[in-house]
Amino acid sequence: MHTCPYCGYPNNDEAVYCSQCGRRLDAFSPNGLPAPNQTAKKADGKADLASVSSIVLGIVGLIFDGFSFFAEGLWSLFIIGLICGVLGLCCAIRNKLYKQKGYGMAGFVLSLLATIGGVIMTLLFVLGLILVFA
Ligand SMILES: [Zn+2]
């Protein structure tokens, strides 16, 4: 028996379309859950929690990197920028956001930029220390 995931009508095993509502039955696996490739397609380009987190962390990281670079006296903010960037990047890599399009990719790129900005500011900071104390 092949129960229709839309209307619950019990169709034959060979049925491709539901004889009650006419929808395609093989779009779903027999246990009623969406087939794995469908789940993957759904995640693609959608704003899930991981994408949003890495986008927010990336943007916040970039803002702090920018403050650190441009605002006089706020240079120490590069630490926050770097931390946000690395957290966002970890989130993006852990959830394989770089394999996605749209929000996932945006989160990965923003976090990567924030991390690179944070690293550059760290290097500038270290260089500054060396110049001051040399
Ligand atoms: Zn049906």
C-alpha cells in the first residue's frame, strides 16, 4: 500500500499518481517524510538559522573591524570583529553553507570577510606594538 502524503488515500504500490487527489506519490518516500534530495533542495537558498547566524556574525564582525580601523581610539574593537568573524565562519563551515546558494553563501562570504578583516587588524595591532616597543 502506498498512502498518499497529501490526502491519506491508500493507493496500490504501483501507483505513481494518487487516485484520490491526483498528486504525484513518489515525491515523498514511503514513510511519508520528504525524500532526502528534496530536503537538500529546500535548504538551498533559504534563510535557515545557520545562514542567518553567520550573516549576522559576519556583518557585526565587519562593523567592528571597520570601527577598529576608522574610529580613533576604538582600535581594540578588532578583537570583537575577529571573534564574530571566526564564530560566523565556524557556523558556516559546520553547516556547509559554502555549498549553498543565496543566504548560506552570503553568510559564508560575510563571515570570511569579517575574519580576514579581523586578522588584518590583528596584524596591524601586532605591527604597531613592535614599532612602539622596538
Ligand atoms: Zn492523494
